Amino acid sequence: MQLWVGLGNPGGLHALQRHNVGFMAVDTIAEMHGFGPPQAKFSGHVREGVLGGEKVLVLKPATFMNESGRSVAAAMRFFKLDRSALTVFHDDLDLAPFKVKVKQGGGTAGHNGLRSIDAHLGPDFRRIRLGIGHPGHKDRVTGYVLGNFAKAEQDDLADMLGAVAGEAQWLAKGDDVRFMNDVALRLQD
């Protein structure tokens, strides 16, 4: 079994914010691949399905970003999973908008959700970095990440989420390179 976590903040107020693109990604994957209905567990919401022949549980922590690790660690302990089973989808300021990269382990780059997971489980887990771009100056970062995607960005956002979900079976099979290549090809069209 694999645990795929989307990072974001719960509630309608936050639904379309850049910081919630991790939630958007796992929701799109679950919908596109017919996962079961959401269930409240592990201080979050989980949906279960099969991708690429692998059982995948998607989790959206309802703890707010800064406490995401508490929810993730609870699920990992319950299912007795090691960090190799964990994949985290998150927004990334250092990637151009709507670019997608896979990274194994590493630092948190100031991301509070990653920092919380790292504090609970350590840094060695797979991350799906979803580019949101940078506002240009560090003083504007908080307002930017907690701001909604602009109307002009909606089509690009939908294309990126569709590409990630459409190629998610490669992540389930452990073929990160094929996933990144196929997502990039879809986004070129």
C-alpha cells in the first residue's frame, strides 16, 4: 500500500489558494481514477483506490498546513508503512508556475507542511513539487501563497492537475522519470 498526501489548508476559504494545490492534485487523482468516497480518519480525509495495480490511499490532512505531519504520521503508524510508501504533493515557490518535478528526500525550503512531516517522520520521502512561481520578493510570499489562483491561470492549473492525475499510474509503479516526462509532454500540447 502507498500513502499519497496532498498538502493544503481545510475549508472553503482556502480551497482555491496556491498553497492548496496539493489538495487539488490528490482530489483530481481520486476523481479521475474512481477512488472511494472520502472518509474522516487520521485527523484528515482519506480515499482509497488502485493505480497501476497498486493500492493507494490519498490523505488530505485537516490539521492545517503547519500540523500536517501529525495526520501523516498517524496514518503511517496505523498501516505500518515505512517512508518509501509515502508521497507528498505540495506547492513549490521555486518552480515555475505549473511545472511538475519529483524529488526524493531533501530539505523543506521553508514549507511549513513539509517541515511538519519532516519533524514527525524525517526527510526521506518522495515529494511531487507543483510549481506556483515566486512573487518576486520574500516579503510578498505569505500573501502570494495564501492568495487564490488568478482567473487567467485557471486553464493552466486545470491542465497541470489533469496531467498529474492522468500519469499518476507511473508514480504508483515507481517510475518517477516516466511520470515527469509524460506530464511534461501533456503540458506541451
